[in-house]
Amino acid sequence: MTQDTKLTLTAASGLLISLISLPSVVGPLICMLVWKEDSVVESFARARINTQISWLIWLFLAGLSCFVLVGFVVLPVLIIMWLVCSIIDIVRAAAGDTSFRFPLTIDFLK
């Protein structure tokens, strides 16, 4: 399997795993553990884990803000932003570019 394929699968894993109702962190975590011998893929997967944890926090906070009616505007915007950024990340990873950084990402793992 080529490195570009591994990067593409790692980028797509967060989106695909969330479609089957698992936390989106699970996909990049599996990719990081499976392809740990490839340092580029491992660092890319680590960045995607940071991204997915950050976005889960932001979406949770937006969901909580629905109680004060602000979340009904913020939550759909965040979901659309996450989907668009995920698609951009998948396309760029397929080309071998690992420099894309999601907005609102907090670095938990170094």
C-alpha cells in the first residue's frame, strides 16, 4: 500500500467512522496504530486525532448552547464546516499533501 493511500484512508477515517455512529477519533487512532512504522502517516494520524477531539468538543459545546438558542445557528455551521474541511483534507491527502490544518484545532497530542 502506498503512502498516499494510507494518508487518504487516515484522512477519510474520521468521516467514515462517524457515519457508523462511532466517535470520529476511532478511525485515525486505528490508522495510527496499524501504520506506526511509517512516521509520516503516524504524525498525520496524530494531527487528525487532535482535529477530531477538538471538533467533538466544539460540536458538544454548540449542542449545549442550543439551550440558549444560539446553538441552533452555530451547530449547523460547525457541522458544515467540519464536512467541508474533511473533504478538503481527503483530497489534499490523496495528493500527498499533509500540510492542511483544520480551523479551531487544539493540539492535545504532540
